[in-house]
Amino acid sequence: MSLVGLSVEEVPTPALLLDLDNFEWNIAKMFSFARSVGVGVRPHAKTFKAAAICNRLISEGAVGVMTQKLSEAEALLHSGILYGDKNILMSQELTDPGKVERLVGLGAAMGEGKILTSVDDVREVDMLNEAALRWGVKQHTVIEMSHGRCGTAPGKPSVELAKHIAKLPGLVFRGIYGYENTVKRELALERDKLTVDTAEAIRSAGIPVEIVSAGSTDTYEVTGSYRGITEIEPGSFVFGVGPEGSGYGWGSNNDVYFKSSLTVLTTVIGANFQDRVELDAGSKELSGGNPRAVPPVLASVGGEAIHFDRASLSEEHCTLYFEAKDSDRGRLTWGQKIQLTPSHCCTCVNQHDEMLVVKKGRVAAIWPITARGKYT
Ligand SMILES: Cc1ncc(COP(=O)(O)O)c(C=O)c1O
């Protein structure tokens, strides 16, 4: 039996829910900002993984999407969403010749420039070039410039790598990305300057730089309005950021706010004790979440927050503990449905095959999580 049309109260639990109104509000906020400052948006699909969400974002004007993994890119490219000039930029580097073969073969099958890949090492670059020459296609590449994770150092090392790429007949150099992470405004500005200055240095060496990408949900305004950044790559904004979740935990370094749209619907399956209730979803459905987020979940009934002392997650249970002063325990009864907001949206989504899209309290559609469980 299809769940479409059921009220949230009738949905068997656990189930991943997407609140359509809040989700659409988030998309509208991000894209109206981007239009106002004239920056492109390439949402990071590692967050939401669903082709239907990519599609909504592309219809809104996204230049394409990012993925972290090659297998995520394969799943999304094969789902047929990246029509016209839309493409995927893969943000994680490859060292494995088998993956290089898969990537370049994918480009040969889907069309040149449909999948761009990030590089930070001459050995990776040379492997890509060789594979591209063998397949008779050109592999489009972007240098990842490091702000503390993978990547080449800003300045000279990035320029030298760009010069090397520009000389190779199997490759096309498209630009750089310098993901500055979820950091405070001042640090984001310092990092954006390094990224943009490095792009300028590459241009001064006579190499065109089309893409200069950076930006997370937390820094989208700072980075999106930084002169010289051509596109931003936020992901978790679609599911919210702010005191009511979800993103990575409940907060933001820069007072960024998007509405919470992602929850796991659970049922109270144990209500025999005054100091606690047990729910039928644990780390298996919510993921371990963000280890820095305390409590690991937020709980609500019909959109109204439940105040509890602490929560603990075991594999198949979430236990909410109450102190005598916590009057909300009295609101919870055996068999009742409760929505939990996970403390890390991306890893929570990865635990589910599909999300139920809810509008006006009813399931409007069921969206497959196209690129879930894609680790390679
Ligand atoms: C390279 C890269 N770009 C963009 C993002 C998106 O960050 P957020 O979900 O905070 O918007 C991430 C997240 O980890 C990332 O690794």
C-alpha cells in the first residue's frame, strides 16, 4: 500500500520526513540571495543525495551539483537530472587507477564536461591524462586549494599544478575550489582572499580560470558576496540551520538561519517509567550524528518542542530522560508519534532508502535517496 495521502499520524515508523514548505522556503532564501549578488550556486549533493532534490535545485537555477564520491556522481548522473549544460563537480580526489578509469569512462559515456573532478597531486593528474587519451575524451578538472584538508597549498603550488594541467592534451583546466569550512566570518574572509588571489595568480600565468568555488551553508553570505568567487557550494541549507536544527547540530557560527525541514518520525514504544520514554528509532535511523551536539536529537510533537533532560541513542532505540521538573513527560503517551531532528542531516539521510515529503500534514510524495550508501 502506498503511503501517499496518509497523515503523518498514520505513517508506520521509523520514517524520514521532509517538510515541503520549510524545504521550499530554504531554497527560495538561498537562491534569492544568490541572484541578488550574482553568484552561482552548486549545492553539495552529499547532504541530500536524492535526485528529486537535485532536480528542484537545478530548476531553481543551480549551475549543477557537487558530490564527494565518484559513486554518488554515477548514481546522480545516471538518474538523468543533469540536463543541458548542468554538470557534476566531484570534490574528493582519486588515487586508485580503477576509479580513474571509472571516472573517465563515465565522461566518455555521458559527454565531455558532464563530470568535473578535483585534483591536488601531479600523479593523479597524470593518471587522468593518460586515461583520457586512451578513451579519446578530455577530462575536465578543478584544483582543490587547501584550507586545512586535501588540496594544494594556496599560491605557488596551486599555480604550478595549474600550469602542469594546462600542458596536458587529455585535460581541460576549469578552475579552483577552496572550501573554507563552516567557520566564522573573519576566517572565511581570510580564506576567500587566499582562494581568489590564487585564482588571479593562475590567470596571471596565462591560464583562464572559469570556476572559483567556495562556501558552506554557514558562510554562504560572506563567501557568496566576496568579489571573485563565481559559485558557492552549500549543502545542508536545504534541511535547515538554527536553534531548531538540523545541518550539523543546532547552531551556526554566523547567525545563519534556514528552517528545519528534516525529521525522523518515531513512536513511543515504552512509557512505563516517569523518568523516561523509549522511541523506536536509534542510531540506525538517525546516525550517530554530530558528536559535538548535545543532546544528539531534538524532539517535537505536531511541531511543538518537547523539553527533556537528555537523550541517548542505542542502535534501535532513542531514550528521552526527564527530571521531575520536566513537565513535558506528562504530554507523552504510549503509541504517540514523535518527530526527532537529527544532529547531522547528511549522515542521517544516508541511513534511509527514501524520504516522505509532507505537505499540510500529509504525505505528498516519496523521494528515493538515489545516492545513499555510496562510499567509493
Ligand atoms: C567540499 C565541500 N563543499 C561544501 C560543503 C557543504 O557544507 P554545508 O553542508 O555546511 O553547506 C561541504 C561539506 O562538508 C564540503 O565538504
